[in-house]
Amino acid sequence: MRGSAALRVLLCSGLLIALLAISAGQAAATPGKARHARTAHKRRLARERVVMRAWRAVGVRYRWGGASLSGFDCSGLTQWVYRSVGVSLPHYSGAQWRYGRRVSRRALRPGDLLFFSGLGHVGIYLGHGALIHAPHPGARVRFARLDGWLSSSFYGARRFRVTG
């Protein structure tokens, strides 16, 4: 009985070593895919940090020229959020439009900047047709659906390469 248990352990150990050697060989055979997967994962995490930072601002009062938790205007909100992931943006929605790369409405991802009413307003896309924005004086930073005025006045979207 003792001998068969030792044999089983030995066989399992050998099988485990063989499986590890095979998987190591596969990983070595596709280093580009592994690197791409790690980069994509880092970018997804950075986009999630953008969205989480934007949620942190929900409920803060609108303040013209504001770019802190004591008050935000629309471009101050996006500037503050993106600064947290290492992207420096100007404090003006028209100037923010010149940064990043253009993205079609069909290809939106969480963290993309959405521009409205020409370039007069900007918000942060959350996914599933929703955004966070600082709408107007007298309001607070809020969650909104991309419908009604926001849908009809949609101008375009920009995406930033964030990995930090």
C-alpha cells in the first residue's frame, strides 16, 4: 500500500513537471501575445480608474472655472479626473478636443471624453450609454443617460492612451 501511494505521488509530480514545461514552452512561443494582453489589461485598469475618479466627483457643486472637489465646471471635471491617471489637459473643452484620438460613437469605451453642443460641453463616458458631467451653474456633478439633449447635441468623442 505504501509503495503504491509513493508511486502515485511520483507520477503526479512528474505529470505536474511535464505540464509546467509545456505551458512554459507555450508562453515562450507567444511572448508578443502575452505582452499585448498585459498592456491591454493595464489600459483597462486605467480606464476603470478614470471612471472611479469621475464617480468620486458626483454630487460636487458646479463652479465656473472650478477643477477640484470644492467645485467643478465641465472641463475642470475632466481635467481633474485625467490628471489622476497622468494625462494633462487644458481647462477648456474646445482645447481638450485637440488631445487624444477621435472615436466614433459606436466604438465608445468607459473613460472616453464626450463633447456636446459644438465643443461647449464635455463629460466622461461610463459605458452602457451613460456619462458623468458637470451640467450647468446651480447643478451638481451627476450621472446621466446619453439621451435627450445629450444625444441630440453629441459632437464627438476622444480617447486617451492611459496606462498609469
